[in-house]
Amino acid sequence: GWNDVSLKAIFYNSLNIDLQTELACRRENSSFSELINLTIKIDNLMRQSPKQRSSKSNQHMSSIGDPATEQTPSEPMQLNASRLTEEERVRRRLNHLCFYCGGPGHRSNGCSLKSKNSSGVNIKNLSLLQYKSLTLPVTIRTDTLSLDLTAMIDSGAALNLINQDIVKKYNIPTQPCIPPIQIKAINDTLIDHGIHHQTKTVTLQIGLLHQESITLYVVDSPKYEVILGFPWLSIHDPDISWFQGELTHWSRFCMENCLLTQPQPCLTTSIKSPDTQVKITIPSHYQDLSEVFSKTKATQLPPHRPWDCAIELLPNAMPPKSKVYPLSRMEDQAMEDYIEEALESGFIRVSTSPAAAGFFFVSKKDGGLRPCIDYRGLNNVTVKFRYPLPLVPPALEQLREATIYTKLDLRSAYNLIRIKEGDEWKTAFLTTRGHYEYQVMPYGLANAPAVFQSFINEILKDFMNKFVIAYIDDILIFSKSEAEHITHVRAVLSRLLDHQLYVKAEKCEFHVHQTSFLGYQVSHQGVKMDSSKIQAVTEWPQPSTIKELQRFLGFANFYRQFIRNYSTIAAPLTSLLKNKPKKLCWTEGADRAFSKLKASFTSAPILKHPDPELPFVVEVDASDCGIGAILSQRHENSPVRNRLEGAKHPFQVITDHKNLEYIKGAKRLNPRQARWALFFTRFDFTVTFRPGSKNSKADALSRQHDPHLDLLPPEPILPPTVILAPISWDIMEEI
């Protein structure tokens, strides 16, 4: 038979490049059976981890020395301090290559790259290896954080470095450098800003077997997330093939001190974000629920449930057949990829349906393409499902005692709902490749939001309005304390997993004290406008058409509750839309109102959460032009009825209409007064008279003059039976 060495060589060469890479430094010291067992362990862990691995040494290894072994340089740090070996100098001389950049056709004294950098090197270009560099995928971990980043190997960097933006974004713990480290450019001149902070000790893992502790110095380096410099190279002394751009073997130091005897899984679950290429950390409290964050599971065909999406058509109606939309070459390739993936997952299947909607793409913010189906024709003949979506402002009132929040976003939410069996043919669509129909609920159906909202409300019904707000696929969990919050989040994640719903970790926020939710910024202090929306308003250009003005007012109206006297400020703008004009006639008054309204957004207050345990005060007034009301509870303003009906304490109504004090006790009322009295029986309140001169707040709200408003004739309050005859006299004569 064959000996162990031969068996290991044949076995090793038959493995894929990923496994060969991970086993490169372990196979020599292992028996054949040990090598097989280790390979199985590594392969299983690689299959469990959704990492996108490169077939190159991008997945090889780099690691970092213990901070105790690294010496803080007493002299200023010099970047890019690479020297040519004697062999390299001979090679360049024989091949007539530049001694500075290695390029042909010129000498170092005439090198354009050298002349560009002769005046100094900015810290943002930390290495002269700009054309080809060795980069490795690394994982940096702390007690609560796990980030997958890209590290560049740079022998010219005198320290191991990390991008300050990464440190700030993920709150990596740091400590000050005392004294700060100065940085020199290649021409020995000091760069203005030095290094003032370094990370506390973190764990750095490369591949599945190489792991150690390190500190990294924080710098402004937007091109690279991590730079492993000369200190790291000198400690680990790895074998590097610069020609292939690969790290091929670890040193004996690594094999004795850094390489694990078996694959080490991450202590926290990390999911890569396609936008940032950085993995988001899931707190360790939810490690046993890591399956709920699985992207792979979310792409599997869900089962039929009682909440399947039914598509009921109007009597005698049929979905219209659309045309095939022409696609560009890039869109055609994207369509091929989408169809192939959707067929493989079972989301779609080949169709023989008489219906057919058009297929096209729209651009996403990140430059990608989003597939869309033109279901307008189908929606026109579909019986609408009138399930209500939550009203956001009232929903946010539940947060009054919350101090900690977690925000979840469901992955491919609509695709987690099946089309009701027998209705799939109605979703059919045409492409240049063929005719297909959906087995899952696609985006674009008129009833899709209502169907999903009813589904999520049902499965979370015992959590809703207690510690959960759900708006379609956005879920907000709120609690009074962290201990309580962990229990709440676990309950929600477990419930989602039980119903095969999966969470997009890269869009989640865990255990935060302030978050943005559905256009609002919420915290324990209250609710305020989303800062990004404020910026959008303040940067809004002057409208030039009716549509643009309507769009601006619609956007601003969403936040009107934050703007004192919003209607008064916006009146010159809304008056431009009266009588449905065909052309926008911009005026000086409109211009002032436009500027004032934008300025009002920048100084909008934080609205406190109303407390039902405290009494309310309502200040009201009415004039010929309008009705004004202010709800007060320690200076809180918000819509009135839904907060007062069923209030725990009687509330007080302050009005300048003295007769209203007697409306509850009046024995004879006309029909109009009777209707109002019946309406008032829903509320527990008392009426207090305050003269108009002292009721300025509500009075100002009600008196918004509108010259175009047709005033209704006054209606008599007394019943006709008590009127004997009309009389008139000149009151001035009596005075």
C-alpha cells in the first residue's frame, strides 16, 4: 500500500483551493487520518459561514503580534520606507527598469511618480504599492463586536493601522497615544496630523486557523480598512509570493503560537452587508438564534400558510397581457441571472398562463438593478384587501417609557409569503427568455402590503402594542431596561424563526438608545424629525411647477405636527394651488413662506410622549375661518381626539365661548347642539371659560384668514319656538 506521505499528497491535491489554503500549514505535521478529520471540520465550518471567499490568497492568513512585543517608535514614523534588495537592484539594472517604481522606459531621476511625491506623501496614501498590493480578509473581534475587513500587507508602514472611520462607525474601544506619534513622509517632512489613538487589545483572525491579539493605530486611510505593517511582518515572517500576490506559508512562530489545532468559529455571528462590505455583529445573547439571520434560508421556498396571498379578480375580469419590454445588454444579463436564481429557489416556475405582465428593471441607489413586474393591469381588476396599515404617530406614543430599542428588517419580506394555491397563474410575466409565474408574493401587487401586514400582525399579536411596533417588514422592539429588552428581542426572533421569517442583519440595529424609525427619530426624550429629512427640506430648491410645489408641501405636511403655526406659515403656498391652476405663479409672499417654512424645520422641537397617567388640558377656539386646538400636558402638543377618548383622568377644556360651560346641563338643544352634545358624551371633561384676550394660543390657531373662503350664514342657536318677532334698533343712539 501507499505510505502516509503519498496519501496526504494525493488527498491534498484533490481538494479545492479554499481547503488547500486553510490546510497549507497543518498537513506536514498531521497523519493522514488527522488530515482527513481536520479537513472535514474546516469544510463544515466554511459551509456554515456565508463568507464570500476569494480563490486567491485573499483568504490566506495574516496575523498580528501581541502588543507587548511591539515597540512604539521613539523617532517619528516614516511611511513607505521600502528598500530594494541587492538582487532586485541587479534585476532592475539588467532589465533597464526604474529603481523607483519598477516601470520600464525611464530612470528613477525622471520617474513621474517620484516627482509627484517629492513634496511629501499624504497619510491617505499609506503605501507606494498602489498598482498591485497584497490584501487579505481578516476578522477583528472584541467582546461584543465581530467585523470582517480587508487588510493590506505593507512592509513600508512602520505600524499596524486601522481606518478611523471603521473605529468610529462600530465604536471599537480605543485609548490615547501618549505622546502622540508623529508621521513622516518619504521625503522626511512631518505630516500635519499625527496618530493620537490606538485600539485596545483586539483579536485578529485570518482564515479559520490563525488567530492572535493585537493593537492597531488609528489613522485616516480611506483606501484600506486595515494595514499590517513591518512590525507584524517581522513577528510572523510569513512566506509571500509577490509575483502571485499570495501569502503561502506561516512561520514556525505562527505554527507554535497562532495556529489553532482546530477551526475556531466566530464568537459572534456576522452577516456581510453588500453596501459596506463590512459584517454586522449580532449580540452574543442571540447566538443560539443565528439561523434567523441566514441569507440562505431566506432564499428557500416557504411553505403554504393560512396567510397566503389570494388574488381575487373582479367579476368577468381577466388580467391583461402585456408586451415584452426591450432590455439593454447589461439588463439582459441581469435578467438571466435573476431568472436562473429564482427558478433554482422555486420562487418562480415556467408558466402557460393566459396572463402576462411586463418585466423590466429600475436602478437602485447603489447602482444595481432591481427587477420589477408591471402589475398595473392586474391591480386594476383585483378585489382590494382593505386591511389597514398602522398609523405611525399614534403607534409611536407607545414608546413613552422606553429607553432601549432594537430595529429589525426582514429579508425579502414579500417573498416569504406564498401565493395562494391556484392563483399563481395570475402573476405570470413575460421576458425575452420565456414565460414565468410566481409561487411567492412578488413586489408590485396592490394587496401585497396589506397581506403582509395582516400576516405579521397575526404572528406577533401577543407582542404588539406591548413591546413591538411592526410596519410591514420594519419591526421596532422597545423596552424599559436592557435585561427586559434581551427577553423581548429573543421572543421576537424566536417567533420569526418559528414562522420561517428571516432577518436582514446588515439593516438591523441592536440595543440602541436612539434610532430612526419610519421617518422619525425616537429616543427616551421623545420624537423628533429624522435629521436626513430635515436636510432634504432645507436643501429643497424653489418649486417651479405645480407638481413640484405639491411634492414639497406633501413632504413638509408629514412633519406639520412639529411646526408651530404650520398652516399659517404655509398659507401663501397653499393659496397658489387653489382653483387648480395650470401654471405656478410664484409670488414674493410665497417666497418668504417657502424660506420661513424651511427654516422652521431646523428649529423644530422634540415632542414628548403623552402620558395617559396624567390629566390633559385642551385649549380650543373657533372663528369664521377655522378651528384651533392645543393639547397640553406639560407643554406637549399633538392631535387631540384619540388621546382624550378613554383618558384615565378627566381633562379640562378652556374656551372663550362662555355659553359652552352650560352645554352639558342644557335641557333644550336644537338638532345641531344635540349632535355635539352626543359627541361630547364620549369624553370625560369639564369646561372652563377664559376671555378671548387671555386665550391667545388657541385663538391664533383658529384665526387663519382666508379671503377665498365662502363663509356660511350664521345658524340660530335658539329653537324657533322661543322666537316671537325680529326687532332692530340703532345701538349707537342708545349709547
